[in-house]
Amino acid sequence: MIPVKLSLKNFMCYRDNVPPLSFDSIHVACLCGDNGNGKSAIFDAMTWALWGKSRAKSDDDLIHLGQSEMEVELEFVAGEQQYRVLRKRAKPTPSRPGQTVLELQISSNGDFISITGNTLTETQQRIIGLLRLDYQTFINSAFLLQGHADEFSIKRPGERKEILANILDLSRYDELEKRSKNLAGDRRSEAERLESAIAEIRLQLAHKGEYEDEIENVQHDISQVEKRKKATEAITSTLRQQKESLELRKEQLSNTEVHLSQTKQELERWQEKVREHKAKIADYEQVLAGEATIRKGYSELTEMKELNDESNQKLSQLLGLREHVNNLEKVIEQAAKALTIEHELTQARVAEREAKFNRIPQLEEALVQARNRLIELTKLEESVAERRRQAQQITSRLSYLESTSAQLEREITDLKEKLRLLAQGNVRCPLCETELGVDGRQRIETKLTSEAEDKTKGLQSSNEEISKRRLELWALENELTQKESVVSKEQVSQQSQLSIIEKELAEARQAGKELVQERDKLEELEQCLLRKDYAIYEQQTLWQLQKEEEKLGYDKERHEHLKQQLVKLQKYESLKQELDEAGKAIDKEKTTLAESEEAVSNLSVVMEADLKKRDDLRTEIAVLPDVADKLAKAEEDYQTLLKHERQVRDKLAALQERLRHLAELDVSKQEKKKLLHRILEEEGVYKELAEAFSKKGVQALLIERALPEIEIEANRLLSRMTDNRMSLTLESQRETKKGDTIETLDIKIADELGTRNYEMYSGGEAFRIDLALRIALSRLLVRRAGASLPILIIDEGFGTQDSSGRERLVEAINSIQNDFEKIIVITHLEELKDRFPVLINVTRTASGSVISVS
């Protein structure tokens, strides 16, 4: 995969104002910027666009803070064909879940045509098929992440094979080994379970003869119980019929007693009715005797009601008028009160604006003074800023001198170590493996000694300048600290005072404009209050209502007298109703009385007949308790026989069930034997598979085959980076002091000083070895995935190197640039910017990070 163009919108620290990043003219480039500006985010955008994966825990974490959606568009080349992928993400809301959109397009005749699948998963699989790489393979091959370039080299020899196994993704064989062992263990457990079950079945089958003898004895007991049960059934049937006949008579007696009780209650009810009718007839006759007096009083009551209704109507009209009058008086009072309040508020506003207007000359003078002082502070601030720039120049020079001194100290130490190795003798050429000889060794020793003396002089000069610059910087910092504090505080104070004065002056001028209007309004309000020029309509309506009340002519005393007369005559209302009711009901009551007396006579005859029938039935059922006792005893004997019969039959059924179960167990035993044989065979197969998938099996074979590929590729790169001065060998086995052979993974490095272990190297030489091995491992990984490695991304690989070491590493990267279509180095170090032909600069602004290419 070769990137062509990248477009971002609201992705991590980038907003929607970022122009597309084109990779067309880039071969080797430096991606630089301060930490946190968004350098690594560019490659997170690439991986998220292609695979939907990045360093973030979730897609929503990638959306720029405060935004609800993002999108990334990436054009790339795969297999000589150009494609474009567009991935969008919208955050979830309370009304809808989060949404992801993925589109895939192919370039055709200068345009892009969609080849997006029916689903997001289908489209993602098409992308992986085009790239022939998944996310993990890509980041483990094309990315050399910060702190991971030497992950393989610095491990102990025994741990390097584990890392190589991880890079080759041999963990799937560990999983297969684990699954094979688990399956073998499952088969062993199943075999033991089956063997235990077969032994248990044999124990149960040994009781078959005992069960058959016991069944024969139980069947004889059932025959004897059935004979006794038939005899008991005959006796019980006879007693039950006799009892049922007597219980029928008992039920008849109960019904007769109930009927007798009902008849008695009915007789008493009719006798009570006779008494009630006689009492009502006497009351009616008494009311009819005072008929003349009642009719006269009722006539007077009717006349008084008519006069009272007339007075009530006048009172209702009067109350309505007075309610309206009260409402109008309240409205008039509220209008006067509101006008008075507005008059007071207007007086207060006039006084307030007069006070503000009178302060204008004083505020204008204060404004001129504040502005003059701010101009003076600005000039002083410029002077302080110039001194601060001088301090920053001294600080930069100090950093450079300290870095140079540290680099010189390390280089002097390396030169002394090389001189020490030369002094040991037996030095061989790293290319032809022949001894250098005395002349060759002296030539190299003279060269290294001269270099050490020159670097020692440079170190002494650098240290002297560092001391001088530190004293100069200390004095300048003390001076700036005092001046910056004073200027900053007084600027804030003067600016705040200036804002307050400007605001107060604007308010005073506005108050002068408003003062005339407020005075006119105050005079108008005073005239309205003097003339009572408010609520005019309400005042006119009130005068009219007062006139209507005078015309109504309501007499309160006469109304009260009528109410008293009504109370005295009210009793004739109920007496008139009683008189009318008595005249209508007295004849009906006399007829009903005769009917009730006849019903009492008939019920007395029925009651005598029920008493005789009750006495006869009591005599017949006297023997019922004796018959019931005999029947209960017979039924108890019968239930005892039934219970015994059920117990015997249950025992028979249980014995027969045992025999049936034993027959099933016999069949099950044969099936379990067959299953046990098959499971033992499967256990052996899984044990053999577990051994084959183990680290001593196919994993060891794959690692041995991969080592020559890694060694060839690493040496090809290392020879370019060191001008054929260095080469490496990977040894997977070595002999111990006892003469045994053990598994290991040693890295042997050959140079002009001989062959040494990797651990003897440091600085730029170690980084070249790390880089060569890491790229070789990456190429092996992508070849096994069926892809190629056209792009290399190195993330912050220079942080541990001194300036000289970084220079050599840049040269190493340039030496392998023809092996890749594009190489991008990510760093925040300023001194490396000019060492690369293309610079991709990432800067952070208030509206998000931006990208520029130069």
C-alpha cells in the first residue's frame, strides 16, 4: 500500500480547515512538530480509514472535542492500481445510535467508480483483500514505533525466539497445542467416566435372580387379598343402602323443620302487619278532624311566600349593583396609585441622570491620564521583550554546547574502548576475516589517538564557554523576572481602570441625552394627578350606578318582617301534605287490613300439619346412628384391604421395573464398551497432535526456516548502511562448557575489530543493527502475508542518539531509501529538519492542528 493523498475532517486534533496532504512528490520526508501537535495522528487516520482501527479505545474517542462527526479520505496505490477509501463516523445521540459509513472506489479514466460492498463488513473485507494485509501485520511491519525498534535485539538470546515467534504469529500453534491437550484430557476424563459406569452396571446385573424370585411371592399375595376384598364389598353394599334410606328420611325431617320455622316467621310477619294497618287508620282519622284550621293557615303561608319572593328579587338586583360599584372604585384607586408610583420613579430617574451628567468633566480628565500611562507601559514592555530574546539566544547556545560536550565525551569513551581492543592483538578484518598485522594495527591506532586528542581539546573549549554563558544568563534572568512582574501587574491594573472610566463616561453622556425627556415626562404626570385625569370611563360608570340604586327602592325592615312571618306559618306546609295524604290513603288501609287478617288464619292451619309430620319422622330415624357405625367399620376394613393390595402391587411394579432397567443396562453396557474403545483411540491421536504443534515441533521448524531469510535481508541492508564494514550472523544453537547443545538465538556482529556479540555495540552502530534486523523482520512478515513493504514509517527513532549519532542514522536511512517507495521519519527535534529533502510540518493553532509541506 502506497499512500497518494490524505484528507481529514474533525479527526483527533485536526478540524475541517486542513488542506489535503499529498504524498506524490515525497520519497524520503521528515514529519516534524512539537509533542502533542498531531504527528502520529496522521498515521492513525490512515489505519482508521483502511481498517477502522487505531490507538484509540473507540472510534468516538477520535472525533475532535466538541464535534459530533468526523471523516477521513485516503487515496492509495495497491498492485499498480489507484483506489480511494472514505470512512465517516457520527457520535450517538439520545434519538439514534452512532453510525459509521465506509466507501471504496477504484480509479478509472481519471475518475473514481464505487466498488463498495452491500455491508460495512463486506467492504472492509474487500479492502483487506486488496492490501493483502490486516491491521496488526501493517503496524508490525511498516511502522517502527518509538521505543520498539530494538525490541528484538536487546532481549536475552533465550527470549529472542519468543519475540520471533510472536512476529511470525506462531501463537496459533500454541493455541492448537492447547486445544489438542484439552481434547486429549477431555477424552481421558470421558474414558474414566465410561469405565466407572461399566463397572457399576456389572454390579447391578448381579441382582437379577433375586428380583425374579421375589416377583413370584408377591403375585401369590395379590391373589389372597382379592378374595377377602370381594366378601367385604358385599357386606358394605348392604349397609350402605340401609343408611342411604334413613338419611333420606333425615333430610325430609330437616326440610319439614325448616318449613315449620318459615311458616312461623310468616305468621308473625302478617300479625305485625295487622297491627301496623290499625295504627295508620287511627292516625289518618285524627288528621282529618282538624281540616278547617290547616287549610286557613296554608292560605296565609302562600300569600307571605309571594311577598318575600318580590323582596328577594329587589335584594339580588341591589347586590349586583353594589358589587359593580366596588369593582369600579378599586379600578379608580389602582389607576391613581399607579400614576403616583410612576411620578415618584420619574423623579428618581431625573435625579440619577443629573448626578451622572455632572461628572463628565472629571471622567474625561481621568481618561486622558490612563491612556498616557498605558503608552508608557507599552514602551517599557518592548524593552523587556528585547532583553528576553537575548536570554533565549543564550539558552539555545547553552543547549547546543551541552549537547556537543556530551557527544564529545561519548565519542572519546568509544575511541578509548577501540584502542583498548586494538591493544589486545589478534585483530581481523571484518570483510575478509584476515589478520590486520602490525602495520595495519598501528595505522588504525594512530588515527584513533589523533581523533581522541582533537575531541579532548574541543571538549575543554566547550566547557569554558558553558561556564561563561551560564553566569551571563543568570544575571539577565534576575533582571527580567523583576521587570516582567512589575510591567504585567501595572498593565492589567491600568487597562481595567481605563475600561471602567470609558464605561462611566459613556453612561454620563447618555444620561445627559435622557435628562430632558425625563423632565418633560415628570411635568406631564403632575398635571394628570392635579386634574384627576385617569380612569375616566370608570368614574362616569360609577355615577350612573349610584343613580340606579336610588331608583330600586329596596326596604330592608319590611323584608325582615316577611321572613319572620314565614317562619311562624311554615308548619302548615307539612300539615297540608299530611291532610291530603290521609284523605287518599284511609280507604286503602282498611282494605289491606282485612287481607292481612285472612292470611293469619290460613297460616295457622298449615303450621299444625307440619308439627304432626315432624314427630313421625323423628321416630323412624332413631336407628340411624347404629347403622352408620356398622358401615364405617365395614368401609374401614375394605380400605385396609385396598391399601394392602396397592402396596403389594406397587412392590410388584417396582420389581418388574428393576428387571426392565437391568435389561436396558445390559444394552447400555455394550454401547459404552464400543464408545470407550473409540474415545481411547481419539485420546492417542490428540496427544500426537499436541506434540506436533508444540514449540519443539512445527514451531521450531518454522523458526529455523525463517532465520536464513532474516539474516540475508538484514546483511543486505547493513552492508549499505556501513559501506560493507559490518555483517551479522544469527545462531540458533550453541555448545555449553559441558559439550551439550542448547537452543538460543545469538546475534554475532563482524566489523574491522573482529566478531563480537550484539551486546558489545551501542549508539549509532547498535541502531543500524536494530534497524536492519527490524526491517528484515518486517519484510518477512509481509512476504508471509502475500504482500510487499513499499512504505516505512520511523516514529521518534532519534531521541536516544547524540548529534553525531543522529547524523549517522540519517545517513543510514538515506542508504536504504531505494528499497522503499516512501520513507517517513517522525521527530520533534529541530536540528533534523534540514537533513531531509521534504519537510512535513505539523503545528497546533487555536482552531486545530494544520499541516504544511516544504
